[in-house]
Amino acid sequence: MSQRRFAIKRDLNLLHQRCEAQMIMVYEGGMFRCDTHMVAYSLTIQSGDVILDVNHTPIKINDAQQFQQKVHQQHHMVMNEYAEEYKKIVE
Amino acid sequence: MLRSIKKLLNDQGILIYNFQSHIDYSRIAEKCVQQCKKFLPTIPVMTVGQPIDGADAHHNIDLPATNKRVFGNQSKIWHNLARHMSYEITPWQRTIVIDSDYMVLSNQLEKLFASDQQILMHREWYDVANDTIHTIPVGKSDIDMLWATVLKFDKTSAVAEFFDLWQKVIANYGYYAKLFEFSSHVIRNDFAVSIALKQLMNHNSIDHCVIPWSICTTRDHVKVKNIDTNKIVLEDSKSSFTVNFDCHVLNKESLCDAIS
């Protein structure tokens, strides 16, 4: 593998790792990973539902709409950053 | 009423220990404080041991019991045996203790402050140079090692018991070294906290105390080439590369050189 290809691969791996960590969001004291699964799952949650966070702690979602918004915001923020950084690395 | 007033006064903070050894740890700790202030500006920082410019508060303690660690290929004195006193030292209800060689390059630690888990530590570590994620067993036991590098805790009776157990494990380190078949030559806080937490949970799962992202760590052979406020430039035998998220640097000599 050429030096440049190796450097690109390494930088992309580091970017991926950073974004994985940034996907975590805290809501009502619970930690949630705002990945594609959570984005879809959040749409099924009703206000008053109890869901498990990443540490298997039950968290009551008092305002489902607010929770959905936060999950989507976090997901899109990380994805946008990923896209920007990705572009810089491969250019 | 008093409780909520305390909350408003920012009842959370970061503790950083600083004791001199053959490495100029004060220089590293000063950089660590600067990074915390840059990325977590609303969180107060307290240094313990020798004072550091830029910290909001300082707690003076005598040099802790000496320990030894191999740096490069030489065994040197290492003052790492005071962290189990953090529960008594911290003035805050919610505290994160970080190693001074943990370089904060994001506001990710804010998530730990926002979490209601009483104890949180890393279990998985991400090898920055090789893009692999590992866990380390405590000796030959089935206990996974937790990293004492970043420890979030609340002041509760359960956490007080955890710190009590931690002190007892350190006091009886030789016994646990034999029991779990690891070296007793160097006292590792990582092993001590892992055993203490397992005991606190009656040897049940400690999954709920694990920080849900890996601690990014550089191995000893990875050198710090350059460091500024927003990034660390690292170098190994293959290439140099840049890290711009929180990173635990094991090669302290090169970190110290890069800061100066």
C-alpha cells in the first residue's frame, strides 16, 4: 500500500472512531447511541415510555417529541461532521 | 434547599493529580489543565499534589507511597498511589478524576457529568496507531480491566464503599496478585479499581459502569511529535498522523518534550 493510501486509511479510521464516540447523547441522565437504529427506534417512542440506555438503565421519556429531536440532531450533527472531514481527508 | 443552591454553584469538577518524578509531570499537568479549560470552560479544575498554574483550586497532600514503573527499559519511581483518596479530597458532588497524560481535545467528558451513573470508567481501549479495540483481563481472572485514567463518580454511600474497597485492594495488592496471577511488582490502579468494583457488585456484571466509548490510547512506542490546543501529531514507525479527540498518551517522555 502506498504511503498516501496508508495515511488516508489511518485518518479515516481515526475519524470513524471519533464519530462513534460523538454519537453518544445524554438525556435525562441516560446515555444513548444516536445511530441509525436509535433514529428509527425513537420514532416509535410515546411520551411516558420507558426505554433502556446503553448501560441498560431504564430511562423514562417524558417528552417523546423532544427526545426524537435530540436523537436526530445528534445523529445529523455527527454525520455532517463526518462528511466534511471525510472530504478533507480524501481530497 | 441547600442542595439545589450547591448545584447552581457548579457542584462538579475535574481532579488532576500531579507529583514530580524523573519526568516533569508539572509540565504535562499544566497542559492537561489548559486543555480542560479550553474544551470544558465551565467545569472547575482542582489539582492535587503540587500546584499548577491555571487550575481553579489546589489540594495539598504529601507524596504518596512510592511505586515503581518501567519507563522505556528502566524501572523508575512513580507516584500514582493517591488517587484512591479522591472521594475524601473532592469538594464536589460529581467528579471526574483524569490522569495528567489524558489530553482533552473535545467536550466529550461533559457527557459523563450529565450521566446519572454513580461510577463510570473505560473498559475498551482503542489503539490509535493500529485501529483495534481491546479489553485487558486482570491477570488470569475473568475480570476485565477498567481504566482508572478517567473515573467519574458521584458522592454516594455506594461510591464511598467502592473507594474503601479500592484502598483495601491496594493495601493487600500482593494477595490479589497471587489470587489472579498478575505481577505485584508495579501497583496498578487499573487492576485495583477493577477488583474493587467487581467486589462492590458482588462479582456480578459491572456493564452499567462502563463508559460507552473506547479510551483512545497510544502505545509506548508511539511518540508525540507536536501538540497544540486542538490536535496531537503522533508518529510511529509507519507514519505521522493527527488525533483531534481525547487521547491517553503512554509515551510521557515525548509528550513532555512536545509540550516544551
